[in-house]
Amino acid sequence: MTKDDFGYVRERMISDLRKRGICDERVLDALRLVPRHRFVRDQFLSKAYGNYTLPIGDEQTLTQPWVVARMSELLAVEPTHRVLEIGTGSGYQTAVLARLARWVFSLERIGDLAKAAVGRLQELEIDNVKIGHFDGTVGWGEAAPFDRILVTAGAPKVPKPLLDQLAEGGILVLPEGGRTQQKLVKYRRGAKKIRRIECEEVGFVPLIGRNSWTS
Ligand code: SAH
């Protein structure tokens, strides 16, 4: 495929996402700006813009575009926001968030994945992202509070430190449920209480750490 072919298939991905109900124009523009093929392994290049979950090594996966778009939409990121992401993986969702937010802090527990993601984001000259290599279930205390928090691995329930690091008025989205099947859940922190809304069914790899699955 040539570069132009990728431009064409990327536009097709955007119109597919619209047909499947994604309507936030800022989110669609962010997905239009990020070259997803740069985040996939060579053998999956032809699938880069299809609605597939793709292997990225270490038994981890790159999330399919519809789920990336839906989570970004639920998160309602604004240009002034500081966002915390747990589960950098390939760095694709990180790059999308970087187009929507002021700063993105992203944590990955697997060193090789974190390193590869840093390299990809540098190549794309995305300079408003900080990637950390440690257990994201404890959050990122020094950089808190965050306006938005996105977890891209499945947890049995929301890790408490993440809710504690959410600013007032902030939103946290994560897949909550079993080891392979979960529901996207949106939390919004009010002045006095935290609201919880259940959304679509999803299938993420497990969130492994001190405040989630232990292995
Ligand atoms: N958003 C990524 C999805 C990666 S899959 C992408 O689109 O490429 C989920 C990632 O979460 C995996 O890379 C996994 O290693 C990571 N992960 C799991 N538990 C974690 C934890 N406690 N802290 C940080 N990262 C974690």
C-alpha cells in the first residue's frame, strides 16, 4: 500500500465509525489525524483501518477503532484537559487523546511496550505526552489531579486511587467486569457524590496490578 492508500482507507474508517453511531466531530477529527498503520505490526498493515483488535506482542492488543472512538467520546475531553491513561499498549489511543487534550500522562506496566510507544509518538512529533512504566492501578500521584482518566484494560472494579486522583467535575471511563468481557463504565465526580453509568459491552485484556487482577 502507498501513503495515499492509507489516506483513503482512513477516510473509510471515519465514515464507518459515523455509520456505527460515533458523532463527536472532535473525536472523528482526532482519529483522522492519527496514522493508525504506524501502530500496527507489518503483517497486519492491511487490517490497520478495519474494525479489528490486533496483537501488539506480550499477549496484549491494540484496541479496535470503534472502541477507541467510543471511549474518547464518553470521556468528553476538552483542549485544556490533563488526561491520565492506564494501559499505553501500542500508544494509539494515547495519540488520539493527545490530539484532544492539553497533556496526556500514560502508564504501561510492560517495559518493552512502553518503550516502543515512546518511539512511535516521538516519530510522529507528538510532544504533549508523558509515558511512565509502572503499575497504573495506583495512579500517578505526582501528576494528579486529572480532568479525565481512561483505563484501557479490564478491571473487576474501579481502582480507588484513580477515583481519588480525579478532579471535581472529572470523568473516568473504564471497562469493568470479568477477565475477558466487561462493560464500559463512566464515573463522574460531583462536589458531593460520584455518579456511575454503565455503557456498552467490551472485551479488553485484564488490568493487572495492586488494585485490580493480581496476575
Ligand atoms: N490502548 C492500548 C490498549 C492496550 S491493551 C492500545 O490501543 O494499544 C491494554 C494495555 O494495558 C496492555 O498493554 C497492558 O500491558 C496494560 N496494562 C495492564 N495492566 C496495567 C497496569 N496495572 N498498569 C499499566 N498498564 C497496564
